[in-house]
Amino acid sequence: MNCFETRQEFPALWRKTATEERRAELLAHLKSCAKCDHAFRVFALTAPVLYSATEPGGRIAIERRVGALARRGAMVSRGSTWQRQMVAMCAGVMVLFMASAAAYLSVTVPVSSYSDEITNSESALDLPAADTSVMGNDFAG
Amino acid sequence: MRGRLASRKIAWSLTAKPDEELIGEVLAGDAGAFNELSTRHRPRVERLCQRFFSDPEMARDLAQESFIRAYTALASYRREMPFGGWLRSIVINLCYDELRRRRRRPEELVGDFNAPEVQWMHLVNDASPEDLVGDAEERREAHDLAHRLLDTLRPEDRMVMVMKESEDMSVAEIAQTMGWSEAKVKIRAFRARQSLRKQAERMLAAGRDR
């Protein structure tokens, strides 16, 4: 990871939207590069207002995605009969699948070990990398 | 817990009426539908106002004023644009007017820092990046100092910084919202970043001296 890439990722590091792996790379680079470390400290002075954790890479992005999903659903519900039938069929299949999966798990897997597995699973904690390429965050260097 | 909240939110989103439908109801005479619209968008509007003004009361007042303007101008809303984007333009223009109206912009940082602010400056100078990220959100003084830095910018420079960095708006979107040319937006963004860096360097140096 070079200096330019590191500085592009400052907002993701601040908003905690970087993956664990990316975050570790960023922190390692900051430790080894005095210039980027200084740039990060300059960045940190305005970040509490400009890059607060919930905006816009976090909660707002989720709201936007959910909103888009809802709008798409609304468009389909206003669509033709076959579209509505398709949606109803897919929903039915999903409900059946989830119900059978829940029944299977409740019989075969003890609740505590299953939740432990989820909690301890590294893959469950992996988050998608944030796309900060449009931000042009180069004021620090 | 987080999963339960997310699923509740998705369930809510699937049953909630889309913005466009609510707008149609408002225009048809159902003023109550506007309450739902404002409840839905208020947190985001208030957060945007708080990026321009540190006083939470003022941010709330401006958010309220934005909704009043949106309500009175709702007939001019065009459906091909998302309501959130249209509302954001109103908020941004209102905040811009307010920034220009206040006109008390310190050209340079005022050097009187209180004890918690000095403590935060020490932390920024000395703490590990990890600790900084963890601590900043809970520290009021971190927000106050960031506002003081941003207060040194010209109103138009500050607008560009917030729109570009916080709202992830493109140069074209900013130009359209502000009624400026794209070249002007780029120049403002460049100057704002330079000026902020200069002032932040001074603040870091001041923190080292104390």
C-alpha cells in the first residue's frame, strides 16, 4: 500500500468501514511512514465534523440501499400480473426455505454452540471495502 | 441485536410508502403525509446542518426552516429527482445563506483553547491512529475544534468541503446545487483544502507547545 492509497482510505478508517485486513494494512503503513502519520493527524482535526462515523458510508448508505430495495418492490407491485405472481412465488419459496432451515438447525445444532460459532467466525465480521475513490481526500498532503 | 434492528428496518422500509406517494398525498391536500416525510428525513437533515453549525439548537432550527421551505415549494418538486436530493439542495442553500449572513469569520484561528481542547490536541499529536478514531466520536471538544477550523474558511469554501467530503457529492452535483461552474467548484475545493491544512498544522503546533 503506497502513500496515495493510504490517504485515500483515511475516511474509511475514520468511519470504520474498512475491512479488518485493509485496516491492518493502513495502520501498518501509518506506523512506518512519518509523512502519512502526520497527514492522518491533520486529517483527524476536521474529521469529527466532516467524516463522522454515521455519514455517509455507514448508516445512510444502508438506508439508501434499503430505500432503493423498497422502491423497487413498490415498482414491481405496481407492475403487471405476472410480475406480481413471480414476486409472490419467490417470497413463498424463500419463506419455505427459511422455515425448513430454522427447523433443521433447532433440531441438529445446540443454540449456544451455533451462536458461539457466529460470534467467533471471522467471516461474519468481514465488511465490504468502502469505495472512497471519489472523495479526493488529498488536503492533508 | 444489530441483525434484529436491521431486519426491523427492512420490514419497515418494505411497508412504508415511498416518498413520491407521500408527496402526491400532500399535494392532494393531506398535510399529515408531510409529517411522515419530515420524520423520515429529519435525522439526515439535522446531521447535515450540524456539519455547518456547532450549535445543536441552531442546527435544529435550520432543519425546521428547511422543512417549511420544502413544504411551501413542494408544488415545484419534479418527480424525476429523488426527494432526498431535492431536500438536500434546500438545506444546503439555507445553510449557505446563514453562513454568509453571520459574516463573522475569523481569518485566523483564535488561540484560546480550554483544558479539554488542549487535551484533545495533545492526543492528536501523541496517540496512536487507532486511539484517535476510537476517542473522537465521544469527545465534544473534538467536534468544537473541528468547527473552529472549518469556521476559518470562506462560506463558499466550507460549502464545497462539506458537500464533497461529507456528502460525497460530485463536482457536477455541487455545481448544479450552488449554481456555479464546475471550474469554480474545483478551485474552491483546492483552496479550502490548502487553507484547512495550513490551519490544522498551526493547531497541531499549538498543541505541541502547550
